[in-house]
Amino acid sequence: MYTVYVIEDENSLRYIGQTENIDKRLEEHNSGLSFYTKRGKNWKIIYTEEHSTRSESMRREKYLKS
């Protein structure tokens, strides 16, 4: 399963992404390992949706970012 997610930090900045392992990915965001989210702090998941294929999740991620 692939997860499309929206996270938000303590300053209400938001980031949209997709992953196979949401727990690991959130840990990476909060550890500063992601280029786009390393300046934020205390990222929290505010929305998720599951997709059976990566291509479906990538299409949905692209749609949400547009």
C-alpha cells in the first residue's frame, strides 16, 4: 500500500507527499532528513489516503499539489 499524506508543522506550513511507510517518513521529516521540510518543526499528519499502486498515489499527490 502507498499513502498520500499531508503534514503540517507548528507554524502551519504544509507539505504533501507519498510513501510506502508513513511512520518512517514522518520520522524523517521531523529529523530534518527531508530537504523541503528540514526548516519546520513538530510535523504532524493531518490527512492520509491509501492507494494500491505507486502510480495511483503519485497521480493523487500531483493533483493535491496543483
